[in-house]
Amino acid sequence: MRLRTKIQLFSSLFMLVLIVLINTSIYVLFYKISTDSQLEQLAEQTDTLVKTIKEHPDVTSKELLRSFSPQQGMIQIVDRSETAMKSSSQSSNYKLAPKFTNTETQMIQKQAHEPDVAVVSKPIIWETGKHAGEVVTLQVSKHLVTLDNTMTTLFYVLLAASGIMLIPIIIAGNVLSRFLLNPIKAFIHTMRENMKEASWKKIDVDKRSRDEIYEMEKTFNEMIDHLKDNFEKQEIFVSDASHELKTPISIVKSYAQLLERRGTGNPSLVKESIEAIDSEADRMSKLVEQMLSLAKNKESAVMKKVDIADLVEETVTTFRGAYSREIQFDQVQRKLLVNGSRDQLEQVIYILIDNALKYSNEKIEVRLEANNNQAVFSVRDYGAGIPAQELDRIFERFYRVDKARSRDTGGTGLGLAIAKAIVKEHQGKIAVISEMKEGSTFTVSLPIVYSA
């Protein structure tokens, strides 16, 4: 069943049930008020009759009953044996079974195929004839023919009104379904066009009201922008990766061919070729490893207590031994435990220090301290710095501030993206402060488990 049909069917059925409930309530309430009014009038008439009988006992009872008998009704005097002693009726077709009672009652008697009957019964002391001094029942009744006709008319009026009200409801349901579904149809059409034509078409939301559908369409447009941006980044990355891999592959192939032609009798050439091949192989391996790291870091690592102070000290020592560069390490706490993966945290430290060494020829300052129950690790370089407009994007995958310089230093645009993903997995934060020609400071904050 289509959504439009569901909306129309649901709205029509809901309003139909609501109309039936309201009209039923009107019908029942009107009947109750009308019957109560009839019983009240009949009770007043009965009280007047009783008073008249007491005041004029010498008046012929038959004439008295006839004068007080209601239209389309009758009056009966009923003895204990439930026999009508006296009766008078305004309608020859109307009969009511006599019933004796010691208490005053007012009731509506339902009839199978005839209008209902309002009955008022009241015990009185009969003062004439053989039943003088006995308690008898004065039974006054009225056939509610007029009320029955009125209720029938009301029923048809309410039925017709319900039918008339359903027409605009059905029309409104159709208009509502169009209002809701037309944007959804446009949304589906746009998505299909994007899939078939591999385009980045968006939905025009300028003329729409600010409702939930507008928010959905706006979110879709933002998603298209995001997908397009990421797709373009990946295309750029593939192009850059291809360019970076092409050069070392050519170098490796050239040296291999050189070895094949002249390497047998030239040891120095063999050594030079092997060193060049090894260097270019390392460069290619690094690119591949960083691409795989992004995929690996998507999986949750096993978290343990890690001494970040010890880990930073070991990594700094490793870099000092590998590079002839000044790396200053300022350690405030001797022991700082965080919850995390030692290998992944080591990778973050490696990436930040390695970046600082690549983009600066001056000394590197590494600092570790505890601040507000956070282990704060920072790396500062005194390089060229990062432009302010680039700071928000340097942690994005495949993004590089200076492509030419990154190629020269072997950068891939993945290191900081990997670091951010790892830090986020460890419930931490990574940030950067930079000024042009002043250098940059990268800071990582991680929740502390224990410090000393």
C-alpha cells in the first residue's frame, strides 16, 4: 500500500470514528435530556392529578381521569392484584399493562417496534367505592411518538452531516498527502539521478517552509556536499599517491636495470643501487602502512593501563638516536597512567614528533604534564607555521597544507588523520596552535587513570 493511500485512509478512518463518537454522544445526550423533560412534565401532571383527586373526591373519577389524560397516553388506577380499577386513554391503539407499586417511580419503557413510553407511578389512598381506604397505584403514561419522530429526524440529520463532513476530510487528506509526499518524491528522484548519472545534484530548499522535511532535505544537501568533498579528496589522494609511487618505482626499476647491465664488476655501483632501492622501498612501505592504519584504527583496540610518561620518553630516545637533531623533553610527572593501546598511543607520539622534524630545522620541544586530571602531551616546532585558514582542515584525511613540500619530505596527508582517529578512540582531544614563521604546537589530552 502506497504512503499516500495510507495517509488518506488513516485520516479518513480517524475522522470517521471521531465523527461517529461525537454524533453518537449528541444523539444519546439529546435523547436523555428529552426523556428527562418528558418524565418531569409527566410527574408534575401526576402530582396535580393526585391533588385534584384529594380536593374533589366527589367528582366522577372517569371524567377526572379523562380530563388529565395526556395526549397519546393513558391513566390507570391499579389495585394490589395489578388490575386496572379505572383507566382513561387518549389513544385507542395505546395500551400499557397495569402494575402495582408502593413507591413512586419514574421510568422509560423500551418498546420493541414502537416508540418508547414514559411512565410515572405513584401510590395513593383510594377513598371511594369498595376499595375505599386501600393503597392503590396511580399510573400515568405517555407514548413518546413525537420524540421518536424527532430522534429519527435527528439520526438522519447527523448521518447526512457526517457524510458532508467526510468530503472535505477526504480532500484535506489528499492535499496533506501531496504536501508531504511531493518533497519526498523529489528527494527520491534526486537520489536516483545521483546514482544513475554519478552527479552531485542537490534539492532546492530556498522556497520551503522550515519544517522537518526541510531539515531532511537540508541534511541531504549537506551530506551531498560532504560526500563530494570526500570524493574529491580521495581523487586528489589517489593522484598524489600515484605520483609518489611512480617516482620510487621508476628509481627502483632504473637501479635494477643498471645492476643487471653493469653491477657484476662494480661493487660501488651495487652498494649505491641497493641503498637507493632500500630507501625507495621504505618510502613506498610507509605510504602503504599509513593507508592501512586508517582502516585498522577503525576497529576498537584492547585497552590497558599505559604509562604515557615512559612511552613518550622511550619514543623521544628513539628519535634522538635516529636523527642528528635537538629534541628537548620536559617531563613534569614521572608516572602518568592512561587507559589505552600502547601501540596506538606510540603511533600518535611518533606522528607528531616526526611531523615536527620534517617541517622544522630548529630544535623540537616535547612536554608532558598533568592538568585537570588530563595527561597533556605537546610537541612544538619552530618551523614555517600553518596558515590560519588551514588549521581546521589539517586533521582531515588526505589533506595536505603544502603538497609540494609534503612530497619532498615524503608526507602523505594521512598522519594527522590517523592521530586524530586514535586520540578520539581513547576519549581524548587533539589540537594545534600555530603562527606563521613562528612554528606550531600540537597538543594531545588523555584522561588520567593514575599519576605520581
